[in-house]
Amino acid sequence: MARPASPRIPAALPYAAQIEIFSRLREANPHPVTELEYTNAFTLLVAVALSAQATDVGVNKATKTLFQRVATPQQMLDLGVDGLTEHIRTIGLYRQKAKNVIALSRILVEVYGGEVPQSRAALMTLPGVGRKTANVVLNSVFDFPAQAVDTHIFRVGNRTRIAPGRDVEAVERAIEDNVPVPFQQDAHHWLILHGRYICQARRPRCAICPIEDLCPYEEKTA
């Protein structure tokens, strides 16, 4: 028996629409940044690694005192698993995350001289660091237009057809392929914030959406 054909992914919005959408998002928020609090590349790497299956607000609460004490991989090693665990026990999966952070800190000290590497491939060899975490660090610290796709961006990309795709890597490629170059650096920040506060999962706030008239989503709310 033949398998049913996979649903066809619609084409991305045309170039002119992309220009208008990101112009409006930029006008509303000219300098978007991650909502995770950090002091340098290392603390951002740690914060993003801790944010898996946790909220940015929860991570910021847990790292507020941690980052006052720890700013380098060596300082994290000196703190140790038990010391780190005490700071992050309010975060989901904190035991495994503590082990990962200590392990990646050791690698940074022993292999990279205590510096965070500026390579996606190198970052992704670190324990607990996936493509999304690597892309956040590359974008926010090293000013590389990497697209860190999470559930918010995946939803917004497909709903609006800014960057449609069947999985997060397809959406990442669609952003790179379709979003005009002047908006690439900040695109993932605008999309994640749009998904977090306006284009929400269960009930999108279409009435206050700045791009509602350009969005082809059929199930808009009044």
C-alpha cells in the first residue's frame, strides 16, 4: 500500500513582503537582543545551555548570583558540580545541566585556552551544546548572522510563511534563503520575540500584530 504524500510546504512570502515585514519589526524594535542575561561569551553559552526546557526568566533568576561569582570557564571549574547545582536547582534537568556545564568548561580550558570558540562545529562538540545554542552565541556575541530556531521561530516562520519548513533546520535555511540581507543579523531575535509575545501558540494576538495584513495565516483571532 502506497504511503500518503507528505503535505506540501508552501512557498515563502515574496521578497517585497519580506522587506515590508522586517521593516515594520525593526521599526517597532530597532535593536533586539536575547532576553537571557549574560556578561560575556562564556556566560551566554552557559545561559543558553541552561535554557533548554526552561524559560529565560527562570534561567535569569538562577544565574543572577552565579554570574556575579563566575565569569570564566576556570572559575566554573573551581565552583564544581555541587556548587553549580546549588545555583541552578530551580531549573529543569539541573543535575544533568550542571554536569554538562562543568564538562564544557573543562574542554574550554584544556582545548581552547579558556576562550569560547567562534565556530559552530567547535561549539557543537561541547557537552549540552546543540545547533541552536551555538547559533545564539555566534549571533549575539560574535555578530555572525546565525539563525537560532526554537519553537517560537518554527511556529512564526510557518504561520506567516516568512520561513516555512518541516523541521527547525529547514526553517533555519529558509530564513537564510528568504530574509533580505539587511535583516539577517537580527531576524531570529525579531521572530522569537514576535512568537513569544504576539504570535503565541494557542491564541495569537492578531489584533495587535504589526504584520497582520501581510500574514496569510488562516486561523487569525479577532
